[in-house]
Amino acid sequence: MHIAPHDNRNQPIVGADDPVVPLNYFNIVRLARGESFAYAVPGYETCIVPATGTVDVETAGARFAALGNRGVDVWDGEPEGVYVPTGAEARMTCVSDAAEVFVAGARYDGVLEPFEVRADQIDLVQYGSDDTKTHRKIKHILGQKQADRVGRLLVSELYTVGAGGWSGFPSHKHDTDRLPLETRHDETYNFRFRPKHGSGLQMLQREDGQPGDAYHIVDGSTICIDRGYHPCAVLPGYEMYYFTILGGLSQRPLVQYFQPSHADQIETIPGIKDMIAKFK
């Protein structure tokens, strides 16, 4: 499902118990200097990640000062995040001129401890190649390094390297719990482009060998993926970024099932096996 860019007025874009991706939660909060925003999501653990700007965060008796160091856009510095326990109230206060803040969530019953992830703690993976049109960089905010501190939530930022090319290829899905082949993980993306008038394509193929759907994605587009194979592409001459939320049904580690007709291309893309191993 494609949700077009709009002024959400700090209300969830993907709320709790969403009919398409019930395991996910997503909000974008926009604040001016001195403004605050508080929220709590019963039944969901969340992560606060400034897209731009800087905020102070308070949650579950802990305070994390000056979270976020990016200026004009998501290419302007490294991400940072704060993990918010399930159902806990979190308050963010803008301490820069303005801030745009992503709030990612996943359904989880347990209650863990809050913690921060600073720029020097990000887990970086780069793979693919210009020749295979698959060159990209992944910055894990809640990734393998936080495996013992998070319930079901995985949060990452994905960037195309260079201008143009594909991401999420070879095509894969993760909509059914059938270990060891695959896990059920709902997924939500928010896209950005550089320059902003760039755009791309999100494919969603429900069955191998059958025609699927395609969505024209623009700066600010949100995509919710409940099932099916889902590669995406950016137009030549533009860079693409997408904020990625994964919520697991029965476990946090993601097991992707690669589309049989394309699975052999795993062997042709440099570094892709290292990338797959990081979604834990």
C-alpha cells in the first residue's frame, strides 16, 4: 500500500493495529525550537530517530540529551536513535531551529529498558556494485548490535550509492512464519530523494511468475508491505533513501525468502550475504 506525502499533523501515519501492517507503527513528528511532543503506544516498543534537527528525549525515567546531528536532510550526517520500551510515554523537545523526527514501532508484549544509539554505534553495511545496479549502504540503528536489548523491532536507513539503481534485489519476501525458510515481518518504508524532485518505483509481486503491482514513490512517500516480493528502484540521476521499519511476529531475526526465479543472483551481487546476516 502507498500512502502519499501529506501533513500528518504529528498524528501516526501507520497507527497501532493497522489493517495492512499490524506489527508496525510509524509517525513523523515536526517541531520548532522549544516545542515538545509526547506519545505512548500500548503494546508497541518504539524508536525515536531524528531525520533532521536535534531533540532531547525523556522516557521511562531516563533522559537523553541532544539526539540527532543532521542539518538539511538525511544525507547530512549520521542517524541516532532512542529505544522506548513497550507502552512507555516518551517526550521529545526540539533544541534546534526545527526538527523532523521519525517514530518507528513494532508490536511486542515485553517491557525492556530504554537506551540510546549514537552515531558512532551505528552498524554500517555496504554491498552491491555499480555493474549490477545494486550498490547501496545500510545504516542499522536497531540492528544486530542491539539484539539482546530489543524485542521484535528492527530499524535501519537504506541509501542507494550513486545515482539510479535497484534496492531489495534479488526480490524477496518475509510474510509467512515457516522457519527455517522464512519469518513473518511486516515492513514500512518512508522514502526521500536527492534532489527532492526525484522519484522511483516500488514493486510488489504477490506470486512468483504472476504480474504484480507498482507504485510511483516520491519524496515523503510511505509504503506498507504485508506480503509479496518487493524490490524498488530510483530513476537515473537521483539518489534514494528509505527509513525502514521491520516488526517480527514470533522473533526479531529476519529470514528472507528469495524469489525462486531470481534467487541465483545472490551469487552475483558482492557483499549481499553479509547484508542478509545483519538483519538479526
